[in-house]
Amino acid sequence: MRYGTRSARRAAFLTALALALTSIAATVGEPTLDAIVEHISGTELRLSVGSGQGIAPGDLLQVFTDASDQLLGRLRVISVSDEGAIATFAGDPFPLTRGTPLQLAVINSREEPPELPASASRTRAAAPATSALPPESGGMSPRVDGSLGLQFNARETITEWEDSGVERVERTFTTPTAALRLRVVDLPGGVTFRTSLRGSYRSSTNDLVQPKDFVRVYSLQVDKSFRNLQLGLGRLYNTYEPLTGYYDGAYVHYGRDGFGGGVAAGLQPDRENGGVTTDLPKYSLFANYSDRNGALRYEGVVSFSQVLPASSTGLEDHTYFGWTQTLRAGRLAVRHSMQVDRDVGNDKWVASRFLLSASAPLGSWLGIHARYSLRQPYELEAVGDVVSYRRDRANVGLTLNAGSALLGADFTVNDVRDDGIDSGYTYSGHFSIPNTSLAGLGLTGSVSYWDRERDDVLYASPGLTRAFGRTRTRAAYHYYRTDEGGLAVSTHAADLSVDFPISRRLRGTLTGRLQRGEALDGNSIYAALWWAF
């Protein structure tokens, strides 16, 4: 079934775009993102938000508890995918556990934020509601802030399989990268400009990695806010509606007394290289509501969206509804989101994503968290069935806090309906003691065991941390063991990282890693400079 003629759909899209292009910009302050800690490995962790939510490699994130807005500390993003990010602690480690709901804010400042003393308040001040913001003043001189990162990553791998017919294969990979996040405020008319971009040159043995030159513009937008109206133009991520991703286009949002709504319209960036393409116009209509009554807070968004591929692509229109909501009551936090897509080929509606998570205290020192998620990715460019495999995942865990020390344990069930991906169970645990009486050392450790249909995997990683003033060092050992069909393969790795200040606005990071295994050896080095301006 088709929804009207193509010309009618084009007219609807152009109307939405015209409404959105009535001005030039869109956010108030630095928006926060809801995220969940999906996995912990030593001093690195995986977050449930990635480039699809505006996160870029090198970003410095402030981390707040989801329920009470308490500032926990900072994370530095190492790498991202569309739906996830790998980050490490930027500064002193702080207690986190799998399943912990968080709020993240990207730091834009002229210099690295100072350390908070233990006695200082670590609670974020509540931001004013957008409906109460006064018009921005355009009489001030423009101000610039942001960060520039220069990174170099080099890796050597050596594989040696007895039954491959090749005795030894050596490969090298080197990647110098520059990453920029820039914001200019108080431009004429009270306009704000912001951008986040990254460029790399990827060299590899026999040119295995393509393309060599890689430039990704994550955002490039101008912002303008009025008392009840926010407008935006450029490559942007719609923070009011988190399911539709990036636009090359514009949006308009009007909000008052907790209620709001708007329209976003533009072009969907190319999924392979992030470039601009006119093949995939899209628009979204959304409405949002938020309310706060003491410790009780609620935020919700509903949306209707369409991707209208150009006729030359031969692709069907993609129509979907979205609904996200968050409820917080003191230390209790519940989050829900879902997306329902129209499967044109099979003439039915399909839930492509569903998430329900909750965390709650069980006393002053014990907490519990649980999460259920469903993913049936909608593949717009797929031939035949556009709805791919289905993955159901359920997780439950406990967290024990004893002063600054933390101990966590989790159990996860994965049910994957796809021939190439295994279902199974995951058992995991981890601990963190930021500071001990033993020469000021901090202790970390994590262990996970995957019991899957075709193989079993064990991973364990103990680690040490130590601060020398503003210089921080981390060392960790990693053990991997895979048992598939009675064939066990073990790998050992060790890494050492030093994060150090060079000046008030400049920091450096050096990380070295050695890996030795029965079939794979590797060495890598990572160096980076981060300048806040």
C-alpha cells in the first residue's frame, strides 16, 4: 500500500522544508543525552549513544547521574559507531556499572574544567526552561570556544594459523587524525555557530583500509533562540526528537509551559561516507512534553517521520512513528522508547526498536537495574525484506556501593533470530576502588563470560590507576579465551596509559599496548594532544 501519490508526498515534504527554513537555528545551551553503560572493560566502557546522537571521537563528556543530576566526572570518547561509543575516564575514575542510566553533556570551554574538590557541590544547576529564556542579546562581541585534537594511532598485527597454508602474515595500520569541535556565540543577531568534524589519513598494508582519506562532518549548524521559538539550519541533530538522526536541513520548535512541537526537514546524509546526497529527503513532525514537580520529573516525545527516496533510487518510502519518555522520581529512573515502521513489502507495521529500562535503590548502598531491548533494524536499501534480523536482549544487575568503592554483577540473555549470529547468556562482574591506602593506587577489575550456541568466551581484566597531581596513569592486563567446538584459543594483552597536562589548556595522552596469543600477536601505540580554546 502506498500513501498517496509521489507528487503529493513531495509537496508535503517541500511544505515542511519551507516551514523549517523560515529561520536559522536551534538549541539552547549544550543539550544533554540520555545514555546507558552497556559494557565495562577495565577503564574503558561502551555507551548506548554514538554518532547517531551527535557524539564524535575526541569529545569530552560531563557525566551526570540520571536520577539526581549529580556530576560524577568526565569521559573522553575514543571511537564511535552509529549507535554506540567507546570512552575512557578523563580524570579520576568514578563508580559506574553496567546498565547505569546517565546523562551526558559535551564540554565546550576555553580550558579544561578544573577538578572539583571533594567538599564541593557536584550537582548540576538546573537549566531554565526554553519557554522562559529571554531573547539573546546581539550587542556583545563574538566569543569562540571549543577543542582541537591531534591524534596518531599505529598498530601492527601478526597472524599465524597452522591450517591456513600461510606461515606468517604481518600487517601495519597507521592513522593520523585531526578532530575539531568549535562554537562561536554572540554573533550578530544573537546567532550561535557550532561545528564538529574529523579528518583522518588511513595507511595500511596493501591498502586494506579504504578510503585512505576520510573526512566526516558530524555537525555544521547555526542556532537562534527566541523566548518560545527555536530555529536551526545546517547539518544538525534534532535534540527534541532522538530517533531520526542527522539532517542536512532545518527545524523549527515552539514550546511553552512544558508543551512543545515542531517540524524538521532536510536530506539524510550518505550512510557510507557521511556526505551530502539528494537521494533521501526526509521530514519529521514531533510533539514534546515535560513536567517537574519536586523530585518527580517526566519528559516525553512522540513523532511521525518519513524518508522519501528519489525515484531514481528505486527504493520504497520509509514511514515510521516514534515515542520516547523518561520518568524520574528521586533515585528511581524509568526510560522507554520505541519505533514502529511500515513494512511496505509485507503490508504490515513492525516494531524496529523497543527499549524499557529501570534503575532503583535497594537501600542506601545497594541498587538494582534492569533493561529489555528489541532491535529489528529497518534496512532502507535492502533488496526484498527490509526488516532484518531480530535481537531480544534482557539484562538485570545489582550494584553495591561502599564509600567510593563499587561492585557490580550482571546477567544478560540474548535471543537472536539470525543464522549468522548466536544467542546465549552473559555473566559479568566488575569492581572499582578509586583510591586505596596502598601508595594511593586505584584498583579496577572486570570479568565476563559469554555462553553462546557455537562458542564460549571468557574475558578478564584487572587494572591499576594512580594520580600524580594532574597526571594520571593506568595499567591493565587483559585475558581472552575462546572455545569453539573444542578448539580453545587464548590471548594475553597489557596496556599502559598516561594522561598529562602540558599547560592550562593543553593535555597529552600516550597509550601503549602489547598483545600475544596462539594465533594473533599485536603491538599498538596511541598518542594525542588536546587543546581547549
